[in-house]
Amino acid sequence: MVSGKAYEGSNALLTSGRTDFWNGPIVDLTNILEPNSNYVVKAYIMYEDGPDSIQMDCMLEKNESHYLKFGSALVEKGVWTELNGRLIVPEDTKTVKLYFETNTESEKNCVDFYIDGVELVKETAHAVRGDIPSLKEIYKDYFTIGFATTVYEASESRQGLMTEQFSSFTIGNELKPDSLLDYEKSISDPKYDDNPQVTFKNVEYLLEFAKKANLPLRGHTLVWHSQTPRWLFTEGYSKGENAPLVSKELMLKRLENYIKNVLSYLQTNYPGVIYCWDVVNEAIEVGDGEPGFYRSKESYWYQIIGPEFVEKAFEYARKYADPEVKLFYNDYNTEQVIKMNAIIDLVQDLKSKGLIDGIGLQSHIGIDSPSIADIENSIRKYAELGLEIHITELDMYLTDNSEEAFAKQASRYKRLFLVLQHLKKQNLANITNVTFWGLSDETSWLNKPSVPNYPLLFDKYLIQKPAFWGVVMHPDIPLN
């Protein structure tokens, strides 16, 4: 303990001398945490030297071999940041330890950091929502209704609402490359140099939930510039900050084998659970100025392979995916005209080669923009390609929790769903799924430490908001 650095009071716990990203303070809670029980965690994190920001995770070590993310926060240098999370302790838990780590496997993130104000509380309250209609039943003749969740958000107390209201779901983080890639095994033998190894320890809980609940699962995502560690692209899988990148030829082999390993495991161990994949995510970035408006500055995929990495990813996914699994391209700001045209050109080429089944429109929208008319016009344009359309990550940015603001949000959600329903009913667009990016407000990715956000249909107590009744298109919600 050190004095003079506390978030509150006089002392904080200093963690220093770390040699790897997963090093951090750990406490054995085997005799305290109860299996099959729900817990919420809160802590305050701060660091003074290192990069401008780091992601800190609170982790649970189960049975000395499985690691579950409890909660996470993006911490800015020199600023005390609140970390929140929740998790159900799995039923088969025999030993359990709680610890904190940095998220990224870069050596620069082995920073010293302070922890203060740690709270761990068992959830015992159950929300009373009353008799409310089911979204999946209301829209069953139009499109499936989904939600996104991570492991630490999918506690047992929330699963009832998930299965009552929704007909599909997306795993928010645990099927992304940084969660699946197994660094230690990949470097354990030179034979893996073109064959990155994977592990599913972080996602098994959600895969089992999908299987048990019979909820079709969206695979998100195979290829993305973000949440993919740099070592995947370096010679010898080096974590050195300036380690040289591999050749295009070797990177293509790694890309194919990564996709093959992920799909083979899931289709063997969880057959029929995943109904579609976001094969490539966010490959277009107009501001980078590349031909075709490909993202280049942040993407090692583009820097090593070039624009054909997108086609190659779909080629490999088509090669190894089960025939009934649909393949999607997914992106954000899809209403912006220049980006929309670039996406259409990209997807049109993939379609001509029989490599794609649909387009995912993320639809992270605000309370005022983009306009519902612009959203509708863009969907009509994408529909001309003759592919399925999914609204994949819907939420509505809102930092005002006043009654007036919630009413405005409800009205905008209602207008949006009237448009989506109309487009599908009139065969103007083959919309087959609408997924909300989260279940309740307090777990939304839009929350900042000092600025809460209220973008979804349920509040932190899992009680329906006016936004829910807007999506239901209740007559009491006016169209402003």
C-alpha cells in the first residue's frame, strides 16, 4: 500500500515490476464466492507513466485453468477511472481467484498502476418488469431480434430477459482475435509459424449458453484491424514493439489457417450454433484516402496483404464454413454517401464471385442524427444488391436521462422500426435481423467514467424504458 495516491481516503494498492500483461494483484476468493451466483465488481484504476491510455480488465481465474473477464475500462494516464463489471460464477467452480491485468499483450502496457475502492457484491435482487410483450414475437414475421453480450454481462439473473425477448445474439468480444488467439501455443513450435493457434477458454460459457437456450449465434468477427494483436503479423510472432512484419505470402497462410482453426473448432464442438459470420469488419475508412477507400493506417491486414485481404478472408470463410452459414461484411456510418458507395463497390465484387450473403449495418446512431430518411435511403441502396441486410449493432447515443429525453428517444426508435418493418413488408429490402448492441444501459460500450449513457431499451435494473415501448410501436409513443 502507498499513501498520497488514493482515489478516496489516504492509501491505494500499487502494482509494479510486472513482466507481462497478465501480471497483477490477485486474491483467492474460493471460500467467499458461491458457484452459480451473480456478482458485480467496482474498482478505481490509475497509472502515471506509459501510453496515453490502456484497457484494464478484472479477471476471474476458475479452477486454475479458465479465465473469465469480469469487467473492463479504458483508463487514461493520470486519471482515476471507474471499472465496473458483473459475472456469474460458473456452477463447476472449485477454486476461484480475482485479479487485474492490462488487456493488450504489448510490452509497453506492463505499466505500474494503482487500485483503490474495490467492491465485490453478490446480486440478490430480481427485477419486476410486469407483463410486457416479447420483441421476438412482435417481429417474428419480419426479422429476428438480437442482442449483444459479453461473458461478464451474461449472468443468470439476466438470461431470463435474454431468452424472453430475443431470438438471436452476438458475442461482443470473446470471438474476436485477441480473445481467441493462443500466443503460448503459437510460439511453442516452429511448425505453427504459418498456423496461429486458438483457444476457446474465454468464450465457452457463452457458447454453452447459446446451445442450452437454443439462441442462434452471430459470429463476430473473423478479420478486423482492431482487437487483433500485432504479434499475429510479425516474424516469429514477436511482441517486440518494432518487430518486422511478415511477408504477404506468409500472412495469407496465417489468415487462412486462423479462419480454418476457428471455424473447424466451432462447427465440430458446437454444430449449428453459429448461423452467420461477420467475416470482415470495418475495412472501409474514407479518411485514409486509399483507392477504394480501404482502411490502411490502422490495418496490418491492408499494409501486408493489400486490398485483396478482404476477398481472401471471404474465400477462406466460404471454403471452411458449413454450407448453411451466412457470410457478412459489417461496417459503421453506412449512411454516409461516400462510404456507402465504397461498401457497395466492395460487396458487389464479392457477390459476383459468390463469396458473400449479406451486409451488416452497425447503426450506432445518435438522438438527432443521422436522419431516419438517410437511414432508409441507404438501406434501399444496399438492398439493390439483392443480399440479406442485418442491422447488427443498434443503439442510440443519449447522455440525458430526463423524462423529455427518454420520450424523444422512444419516438425515434419507433420511427426507425416503422421504417424497417415497412421496408421488409413491402419487399423493398431483405432485412432478416435487427440486433441491439447490448442488453441494458449500464453495460453499454458508450458509457464513459464521468458520462453515463442511456442508449438501449432496458435500464440498469433491467426495467423497460420508454425506448422499449417505442420499438414495440405502442400507440402512446408519439411520432415527433
